[in-house]
Amino acid sequence: MKSLKLSLFTLLFLLFSCGRELFIQGQGSGGSTGLLAVSNSNGLGNDTINDLFIDSQGTIYAATTGGLSSSYNGGTTFTNKTTTDGLPTAAITAVFVDSLQRVFAGTASGLALSTNLGQSFSTITLPSNNVKDIVLDHRGTIFVATANGLHFSTDNGSSFTTKLSGVDIKDLFIDGVGAIYVATDAGLSYSFDAGASFVTITGNGLTSNDLTSVFVDAAGIIYVGITGGGVGISSDRGASFSVKTTAQGLGSNTINEILVDDSGTLYVATAAGLSTSTNRGTSFSNLSTAGGLVNDNVSDVIIDGSGFQYISTAAKLFIKR
């Protein structure tokens, strides 16, 4: 999760938060729409992609249903890792790479760690294993979203503390000052003390407390995906939300991921295309199969310093220049 020219502040903000934007170049094969398609013929483990990450070296990681795929040449080719490389299962749900180049891969069967640039993995024992998202903060604390609470470790995964136990944690975001935002099936939770305590927001204009995703921009504006209900936007730290839906041009009210770039452009990965707004959700334009995607179900989007968009879907990765 834009036409992105990163300032130093914004680069640091993104590195210590969602970790989704860095400077790379993309190549692939595509048609006249400006979309370059990357598929299993390029080495992806599967064309269905759940998550994307680009590390500080420009390596692209794609969490696919058939393995964790990585590209060192801007998406031209990928190598794929599966259970034979130590992953607990080949269906990867989330991926994160920290500043030490440690690769974390989440699956429905647990969390795996690679300390050799993704060449092989070992399993990290969690209190519960259905991993939805992974984020590390600037202290190196590992935060793992699962279907049964938020687990975090301050000792490199040797032990974990659980918060929000029994809650289905869908998505995580850590902002530039270390505040932790958690999208759950029971509201939006946040912590300003490194996870020691959480406050949960419900209602306040949200049409449902079952949330799918969360993003906080550099101005502190909170964006949440509402299950089947569009995007909630708050400019007052969650005291109130305005909700944007297909009535404002969203491709679908089913939201998979949210991203806001340095200029304030809002990107929303929906079940019916990638929706973009330059006016904070007042109106959206939508990229779908009509614009060249082969599948409308967009799971994630990242954008590089050249303005290339990397769009993962249920059928192929697309690079838009």
C-alpha cells in the first residue's frame, strides 16, 4: 500500500510501520494497458497472492498459496520456498523482513523464521498458530496477529506475551512513534505503551466492529477496512469515523488492504479492484478487469520510489508503471 517520492521522514516512517514501500523497479510481461503480469511462469509459487513485502535491498517477497516467493530482479523471475525448506505449510498468509534481513513467514500452521535471506526456515513456537499478519517495531519486538489474539516477543521469539486473547486479529500497523494499531473482529485496538495495554474503539460511526485492515498516515488519520462495509476514516484519533463505500466509487465494500502515500493518495485493495482516491475518500476511481487485471480480488498493493504499483490478486501479480 501512489506516486511515491519518499522524504527521509516518510521513508523512516514507513520502514518502522507497515514496511511496504521501498525503492525498486519492476518488470514482467503484459499488454498495452500499462500492466505487467507476473505469474507462476515467472516462478511464483502460485498465482494467488496473500501478501507482499519489499525489503531494504529491493527484494520482492510474495506470500502465495503455494509457497513464499522472492525476486531479486524487480519481479522478472522468482524463486519459491515451501515445506522442503522448513516452512510449516506451503500456504503463506503473511511476510515481513526486518532491518537485519530476517525473513518472517506466517501460515495457518504457525510462524517461520529465516536468518539466511529466505533460503531455509525454522519454526517459531506461538501460543496459537493461525497467523494473519506480522510486524516488527524499531526495538525489534515481534508482533504476530493470529485468529486467537495478538502475540508479541521481546526476545527474538524465545517467548511470547499474548494480548487481546480470544480476539481474531486481522491486521497490524505500527506508526512512526511506535503506536500499535490492531484491526480485529471486535473493533479497533491501539496501544501507546509498546503493547503493555490496549484501548479498544467500537462504534463511533463504524457500521460494524468487525474490521479487516488498518492504516495510519503521517498526519495521524486512521483508515480501517470494515467487513462488508467499506472504509472508515477518522481524523480525531478514532473518536468519530466517516464511512466510504461503493456509493463513493469503491470497487467493493469488501476491503482487503489500505495504503496512503506521501501525497495523501488513498489506495484500497478491494474484492472488486484497486480503488484510488485523491480527496480522502470523497470519490474513488477503480482499476479492475476492465482495466487489465485478470482478477478483481486485490489482496495488497505496494508502490516504489519510481511510482510503480505492485498489485497482488487472487490470480497473478501486476506491476503498473
